[in-house]
Amino acid sequence: MKRAIVLFIVGFVVLSVITLFSLTGAISRYAVKTLFEPQQLTLSEKTHVSYDPFENSLKITDFALLHEQAKTLLSMEKLLVEFDLIPLFNNHIKVNRFELTGLSTAISQDQANPGAWKLNGWSTANLASSTEEIQVKQQATSEPQPLKISVNNLQLSDINVTAELPKQSHKVLLNSLSLLNFELQLDALKQPQSMGFELTADLQTQNTISRAETVFDNNNQVTEPLPLSFGADLELSLQPEVEFTEQVIQIKNEQTIDINLANVKLNDASSDLAISLGNLLLGIKALELTTPVNESASTKLTAELSTNLEQLLVNNNDKTVELVNLESAALLPAQIMFEQGPCQATPIYNLTTKEFRLDQLTVMKHLDENKPTLSTLEKLVMSNLVASDSAIGVDLIQVGKSTNNLLINDTKQLANLYIPGAQLNTPETKNEQPADQADKSNPSEQPQPVTEAKPESAPENASENSTKNTPEATIPAFGLRINEMANVGPISVNTVDMSVSPIYRSLIEISHIGLQNLDSEKPDQTTTFNLNATNNKYAKINVSSQSKPFTQDPSHDVQVTLDEVDLSAISPYISGALGYHINSGQLDSNITANVKNEKIDGNADLLIRSIDLTAISNQGEESSISTGAISFNYALSMLKDGDGNVDLSVPFSGDLNNPSVGFSGFMSLIVKRATMAAAKDYLINTFVPYANVVSFALSASKHILKLRFNDLAFEAKQVNLTESQQDIIEQLALVLEKHDSVSIKLCPISTVSDLELTSDAEAPTAKTINTSQVSHLLDLAQTRADNVKQALVDTGKVTSKRLLFCSPTIRYGQSDTPRITFDQLN
């Protein structure tokens, strides 16, 4: 009888379990119907749900959540959850196995209900009321107790999620994700205390962000969305241990974190950049990271890092220019340290590595065959590199074979240099010098306009002045150390300058370049530099120097040897200063110079062979040379020996901040004027912050650089100063403030375009103009001069006695422009 009872009970339990197991599908459908039917949500007919009470496992296959029995909101191929029930009584959620395969959904923000999301058009706001009721019940019945969550094995695969956000689109395909031995400890207030897991992941992502940017189309400002798109494949492996405290979160990872980023595509329309990356391997070992929870703690990071990059390509968006093409780069195991405290203005960091290497670098490669590639580099190796927030040091820099091409157009711009984004974000007229500020009579002497010269120069000057007036604001010098730098392959520089006539062509081939013992922390140590090169195959250039660049009074001893320099090739650069074209000639020179605290002193031994000149003008010599002086060509002929050579020793000295080299004898005409002409171009194109106001003219008689003020042009019939003219007046006042000993004359010029004429009337000439018209034009010119002087005195604070008037004049040429010229008096 007892056996029958036992068999009955066991049979009943087994039957109940089997019945429960078989009814899980129906029960789940009833539960879904009860919960989601008010929102017209149902499960697909193919969905199968089963529960195994023996293994405590829930399995769902072919799951699809439907809206109105038609639109799929969420689908997945398989979900398997195995868990333990008994640990739940000890506040321990333990999942032995979790597998999710084939999840697919599309989500977007619900603009009508903040905080809610849409699944394929259906809003989660429909569930808000029921969720709030459940939360209220849970809060009312639960007691604060510590909670432990552990997952032994979590596997995700083939997860496809698309998210559409305002102005953003994200698509993530998770091929696989494995989470092992996950454990999370929560205290009674459900605050995390510690966490650990092992994670490996393989995913693909595609993202697009639309941003409203201001662009310029045919000089018109237009605001339009410019997309930023990003896509990549990512493989990740890590095993962190995470500790939570009241102030910081501490993360440790003793094993190597492997990150593999591949097939990266980044396109940014606003900056005109298209970036692709073949592969980036990143290994992080012994990671220790402390990140603050509140403002009183610091961020600290220490780790060992190694990287390997392959196939980096940066194009402009229409792919006409390869800005950067890098075959590979590698950083051998490096130690990094980073710390940012709550009271630190700048972070403290340190990086040390045995080797950093670049291979096969190409910069600015153009599809246009008329524009050569700007630069190629076979390899660059830095050994024992140390970089920190206060200094950078390297034991050895090796530069491989390099080819560089400089193509200079007729406006002295580097034609094969491409600046991405400049065409999109800059109006076409931004860098153009107004025509009314050009000197029509001497266009060759006008300085090239500097892009945004005024906005850039003013802050720099303000910064410099504030630093000088406030000693406490001095910034510690950044340390630099290079024990040795050398090339391990030839370096060539090919220059084509189309801004001169005839076109200048030069090929410099550097066979050796070396630098040793450059160290800012050892100012008394001598730094040596050596260079051996050829120019256009036959001319030889040798440079060597011994320097102490970091002492209080920096000093440099420089030796330069030139052999077989073709003077006819460089004639376009010095002919204007000489007044002669150099038809033929060779230069050998041995130059020794000592530079100390910006003072230069030295000697140049010159041997000029077979020089032959042709006068630029019929005058032969420039008219400003004093009467009785012999011509330069004749002076050279007097100095030639029996072989037609000129052998001279020329001493020189001066201040590098104010180029002035003292020479005596006949060579002053060639050497000094060539030097000053080069200095003039250098100052105009590089250092002059007032390109709209001043230029530098070379005085043939005095051999000095002389300040020259550009004209201030007016529109026809215009009297009052415009805003742009006020800006020029302000710049002119700044120049006069810097040169407080200079006085200027204001010479107003009016033209016949200033007259009010009928449409069919002809412009008067000097012979046909009447007295009334002359009086009107002279009065108009004087009024302009009065307005300019008043602006300089009132706005620019220039002493009125430094501003003298000329008598107004009239010009009758059709191309003449009304203007005021400024002549320097002293």
C-alpha cells in the first residue's frame, strides 16, 4: 500500500511537471496577451516558449513581437536562460547560462513623449502607467538588502540594432559577445561595490551624424547639414576587476586588453576629410585606472601599451588629394602614466617606449599630374623615446629616404599644399587684398596678403605684452633632448618657383644630415650639426656648426662651404636688387660666422668665376646711385684676375633682429643688397602683421630696408571713412606707435571719377576741365585728408604734429583711383 502511495505521488509530481512543461507556451501566450493586448501587441504564431523545471531553463525560439498582428517590433531566433532558484532566497541572482541569437530591432526617440522610445514606430510610452504601478508595488514590499548578481556564461550573437536619433543614425551589428564569470556586488542601497568579468566581443558599427554648418557658396553664407559618418569593425577582449568607493572607481586589468579596430571609414563633410584605416592593433597590459566619482578625487592611469597601425589613408572628400597615406606605424611596448587632479590646471603625463616607427609615409599626393606629391618618407624611427608634460627626449632619430617637392605658383603660394575644409568654410574673397590698397605704380614691391593677418596678430601681441608685464605668468620652458639624429637614406628637395622669371628649378640632394647632443637640461653642452648636399648635381653645399642654444646668451659657430654654385640659376632672386641679370657665373665660398645673443660676426671668402651681367634697364645702374659712382659691372671687371675670376674676402657683422651687415668696397652692392632683398621678402611674407598698411622698400643708395606706407584708396565721390578704412587707420596708428620718431605726409589725390557727370558726358581732361570742377575736386581731396588725420588723432592717438599735409592734386587717367598717399619724412 505504501509503495502504491509513493508511486502515486511520484507519478503525480512527474505528471504535473510534464504538464507544466507542456503548458509553458500557452501560459506565456496568456501572460503576453494579458499584459500587451491593450497595446495591440501579440506574439508570432511561430514563437515557441518552453520551461524545463529539471534544469531551471527557459527557452524561446523564433520569437517575434507584433503590433496589430502585422508589424514586427522585436525579433530573435533563440533565447536560452539557465538559472538557479535556491540562491534567490539568499538575495543572489545566479544565471548559469544566457544565450541570445538573432536579435533584430529598430529603435528611435519618441519626440512626443520625452524619455520614451519607439520600436519600429510603436512607443514604449504605452507601457508607462503599468510599469509605474509595478515599481510602486516593488518599492512598497522590498526591504533594503545586499544583492549579488552572477552570470557564469553569457553569449550574444547576430545582434542587429538600428537606432534613429535626431540628426543621428546608428547601426550596430554584434557578431558575437562572450561574457564569462560576471559578478556584481550591490550593497543594501543597491550601490555597486565590486565587479569582475571576462569579455570578448566582435562587432560592426555604422554611424551618421548631421550637423548644421555654415558654408560659403559663391560668396553667399549658407547654413546646411553636413554629415559625419563613421564605420568600423571592432574586436575586444578584457578581464577587468572593478572596485567602487564613495570617491573613485578603480579598474584593474592584469591580463592584456586586446583591441583590434579594422576597416575604419570616417567621412566629415565639414572639414572635407575622408579617413580610412585598415587595421589598428592595441594591446594594454597591467592597466590600473582610477576615475573620480566626485570633484575631490583625481584621475590616474598607468599601463603598458603597444600599438600597430596599418594602412592609414586620409583623402579630401572628392578624393582628388591623398593628404596622408601611411603604410604602417608601430609603438613597441611603452609605459604610460597620466594624472589629473581636481586642482591641477594641466595634467601630468609620461610615456616611455623603446621604439616608435613610421613606414612608407606619403603627404599630399595629387591626382592632378601637374602637381607633384609634396613629400614621401620611407621610414622614421625614434629609439628610447620619453615624452612628458614638461619635456620630450629621444636617444636616436633615424630618417629614411625622403623626396620632397615644392611647387611655388606665381603668387608665391605653395601650389601642391592642400588645406582641407578651406574651400567649404572660407568665402572666396577672404584672402584677397582689396584692389584699392594695391600700389598701382610698383606692384612688384607689394607684400603678399597674409590670411587673416589682423585677427591673428592682435591676440599674439596682446599675449606677449601681458606676459611681459606680469612676471608671475611666465610659463616654464618645455624641455627638449635629442642625443642623435641622422639620415639613413638620401633626402631630396625639388623646387620649382614659377613666381620668378625665368622659372627657377632646383634639386637639392642631401647625402648626410646629422645632429648630436641637443639637450635643454645641459645648456653648457655643445650641440653639433652637419649637412652635406648637392644642388643641381654639381654645386656642393657643406654646413657644420657648434652651438649652445640653451645658454642665457645662445652662441653658434657656423661654417658654410659652397662650391660650383651656378649664379645664373639664382639670378631671378637677386637681379632686382643688383639691377642686372646674371647670364653666367659660378660662386665658391667659405663662410665662417659666430652668432651670440642674436649678434652675428663673420667673414666670407668669395671666388666668383666668369660672371657675366646684363643691365635690366638701359640706364645700367639704378638712377638713385650718386653721381660719379662707377657702375657695378665695371667694378667687377676691375676686380677680375687674368682668368676672369673675382676673389674677395668680405667681413660682415650685424643684428639678426635688424638685418644690417657692414661692408666696404665694391662688393657692398652685390652682397648687401642681395641680403637685404631676401630679408625684405622674409619680413613681408612672414613677420609683418600690418600687410594692409606697410611694406618694405629697398633703398639703392643707402642699402637699407625702408618702411613704406601703402595708399588708402577711396571709392569715387566717397568722403567719409568706411569700416574697413577705419581698420586700416587703426593698423597705421599701431605702426606709428611702434616707430614714434617717424612723421608722415598725407597727400590727397582726387580723380575725374569724383565728378558728378551726366551719363552722356565725357570725362574732362586736364585741358577741358573747368575752374568749378577743379575747385570741387581739390576741396574733396582735402576733406578726405582732413578726415584721415582726424581719425589718426582721435582714434589712433597720433600726435597731430607728426601728420603733415601735401597740397591736393588731381589725376585724369581713366584707371586712376582716388586715394591718399603717405610719405615718410624721417
